Amino acid sequence: MTTLAVLLLVAATGVGALAYRDYESTRAGREYQLAVVNAEDFIASAHRLADRKPPDPDGARERMASATAKLDEASRSTFADPEKIAALRADITALADRLDGVILD
């Protein structure tokens, strides 16, 4: 009887460890997705502030800084998509150039 109880306890511990590992993996994925969505939201907000009449470049730059911080957070994730993060960073750079009056031919 004692052997069976120990065996059941070991099996339950193993199942618990697997469930916890799966939970942690899912949580990391959700945190990455949330960081990317927040960055996209900040970028969209920066574009809206830059497009207003009159434009609000200071507000747009604040949103761009927030987006960059979220992208830095997202890039540290094991789930990071380097191409998506690079595209969002390029959008921020293009908007910064537009706010600074840089024109590329």
C-alpha cells in the first residue's frame, strides 16, 4: 500500500510539473503578444498625433518612446518575431524622420 501511495504521489508531482511548465510557456507567449499589441497601439497613436491639425510632435514622440520600450520588451521574449519587430521599429524611424522634416528621395 505504501509503495502505491508513493507511486501516486510521484505521478501527481510529475503531472503538476508539466502543467506548470505549460502554464509558464503560455504566459510568456501572452506577454509577448501583449507587448506587440501595445507597441502597435502606441505607434498608431503617434501617427494620429502627427497627422492632427495642428500636429502634436511632442505627444507623438512620447508615444514613439513608449512603443520603443514595448518593442524592447517584446524582443527579449523567446517568442519574438524579429521581422515583425524590425518592421515596427522601421515605422517608428520613418515617423521620427517625418516629424524631424527629413525627406528621402
